[in-house]
Amino acid sequence: MAALGPLRQVIVDDTDPSIRYNAVDWFPTDVRTLNNGNFGPVFNATSHTTTSSNTEFSFTFTGTSITVQGNLDMSIDPTTNATDPAWQCLVDGKLIPNKTFTSPESNWHFCSQSTLAPEEHLLTVKVQSQTKPFFLDSLVYTLVPEAVFSSAVLIYPDGDPALTYSASQWKEAGEQVTQIPGASVTLEFHGTSATLIGHTSNTFPPNASSGSYFIDGAGPTPFILPGLASATSSTQFNGLFFTTPPLADGFHNVTVVYDGDDEHTPLAVKVWYVTNTTVSDALVQASASGSATLNTTPSSAAQNGATPSDSPSRRTNTGPIVGGIIGAIFLVGVILAVLYVLRWRRSVRVRDQEAVQPTAYPRPTMPMPMHTAVPVNSAAFHGQDIVSPATAVSPQASWVSWGASAATSDWGASGYAQPQVAITTSQYAARPNSTAKTPNASGGPVVVQHEDSGARSVGQPQDSLGAVYEVVEVPPGYTPM
């Protein structure tokens, strides 16, 4: 496997608003008219062009390297060696090295600087065009650990720790290559899309082959590995094999499987372009030893878009979730325990009250006015009246008064005869057994109020002829505790 490269880089398309053009001198290009050579298609299929004799564009970034890429189509004056177009690249006002080539080529590095201080910089590119246009495609720079961004396309090299290759089925050939059927590689990332870029080398069979990919386990989706026209054709670099459909912003994995064999074009992995749209990912610093240094502070979000396997936020999500569930269960248990204790204490308090305070008996439903008492026939009780006609009945000796509504109730309407006697249990028990005379000529009931809650047996009163009178028993009236 290839040695792990530097920190992941960001690729900025020419249409990005952070690139400042002179609106008069720059205009979009129809990339279909460009002679792309064999360095692969124009990034994002867009390009900005100028034919001005004196113009520039600028870009502010915070990083440790910068590269200017575009489509090269230049001429050289044999007398002066002057190029057309001519360009100068400056970082913070200082020139950085240019690169030229006599043949048309896409994805050409016009200029680059690989060692910059980890701070903010200003890139300025000055262009002079006589007859040949200058085509800008993209800018690539390496982020500093503390950089943040809201959205960016990150470059994952073939040795990135976010990539997992099937064991013993890949080999290093300037990139990761396989000709073994079923060999696979899985990319884990956080973002909304991923694009696989690879070479098609003339050192392998030129016959086209195919592969397939799975997104989050769903698939497969087939794609073509185009091969070459013949075994003598030039190697095609930076070929775009496939781009995933737009995905929901979040963690995803893409697994690529090789469906060819050793007689066909191999599957080659050079880089992945991953559209990241989060600033909360941990950033992974790749080292030659294959280890990964994690930076978990929010400010480090943009250094290298995190992967599910490398991001602390991904690795530690399970802990907070389990902790939250356990905490919620514990809280519910505490609430239920408190409610149980309160309910138990209330039931104990009710039982204690019932132990010292007898349950009140329900009042009789029939209205019985007791504002006056009715005399008892003296002959039935040895000539003694229990109460006189004008005497009110005491609540302790007889019924508890029911108020004015009871005093005015209609006994006839209720179907009951008007009561003629109102006595207590002890008074009734102490009565003489004489039956000399009829005690109740009107035939009304004898009303007896019990004095306690014990056993009750009052018997049945009779007149001298043996007629039994109705007895209405009333529960005792307790005094408040």
C-alpha cells in the first residue's frame, strides 16, 4: 500500500465565490472545446478563461500549501522564449515557481508552493494573454489543523486511513491496483457525495472491465472501467470512474468491488473527492507510519473530513446514547419510587384515621323531620312520655337534626306514616312490658336511635292485642374527635 500522504487537501472549483475575478476580463469556458490531453477531465466540468493582456485573480486561504490548476494550451516565442499566455503566481506578494509544458494538457499545475507557514495567506495570479487564453480550473490547498469551513470538497489519497482494502488483493503501482475478481475497497466518510478517481495504465491489459459499488450496504450499482484503445495507447491519468448520487448529509460508506479479471483493465484507486458539509468532524493527520492523530476540538473541523472509523464523534456516540438511556430509566425509576412511597404513606394515614374514628353511617334516605317529638301513649310505657310534644329532640339523645329541609318534608308524599315515637336504644330496652293499652293509635313507626356501633337487638313492640309495630333503627351520632 502506498505511504500515507500529508494532511487531506481541499479542492476549490473555479466557480467558488471565494475566488475574486475582475468581472470584465474573466468569463466561463465551454470545457467541451478544450484539448484535455491525458491528465483527465476538467474538475467539475467548469473553467474560467481570460484573454486580457493584463488581468489577475486572487484568493485568500489559511493553509500550508497551494496549487493552481487548469487547462494548459500555450505557445513559446523561439526568439525570446516568452510564453503566451504568461502568468505569475504570488503568495503574500512573493513569487512561487511556475511550470510550463509545450503540449496541451488538462489538470496542469501552473504553479505551486508546498511549504507555507500555517497561517492566512493571499494568493494572487497575474495573467498576460496575447493570442492564447488562460484557463483556470481549480485551486488545491492544505488546511491547517485549526481551520473550519461550512462546505468543501476534500481529497482522500489512496493510502488514507478512511480506506479499507480487502486483504492481499491489492498492490502498489503508484496507486492501489487490483485484478482479482471480488477484491474490494471501502471508503467511510461524512458528507453528501464521493467520486472515485484512478488511472488506466498501459502496463495492464487494455480491455474494458467493470466494477460495482454499494452505498451504505445498498446496491450494487455497476460502473465501467473503460480501458484503452490498444496496448500502445498512452496511460490515462485521473480518470473519473463514478460519482455517487447526492446523499443525505451525514456518515456514509461506499464499498467498491472489482468485477473483472487479470485479462482486463484493473481497478485502480488514486484519490477520492468527498464533498464534506460539516465542521464538527474530527480531523485525521496521516503519517508515514499509518497512524492517525485525532484532533477533537470543534475548531479543527476542516483539516481532514472525518470518517466513521476515525472520528471521535463517531466512535463515542454509543457511550452517550447508552448513558442517556440508563439515565432516563433511572429517572423514571426514581419518580415511580417516590409516587409509590407517597401513595403508601397516604394509605397508612387513612388506615390510622379509620382506626381512631369509626366510619360514618350513611343517613337514611327518607326525610324524617325532627323539629318536634311526638308523645308516646303513656299506657304503653307505664304512663311516662319519653318526650313531650313541645320538646326538641337532642342530637345526643335522638337523631341529629337534618336542617330546615327535613322539617318541611312531606311524609305523606314519601309513603311513610308520620313517626310517633323517638327514643334511644337504652330507653327502649328499659321500657316496661305492659301491654295494657295501645301505645300508638295512628300506626306510625317507633323510631329507635342506637347509642353505639355494637350488636343491635331491640325486639318488636306489640299492643295489647298482639299487633307488632314497625321499628325504624337509626345509627348513633358520634361526636367529633
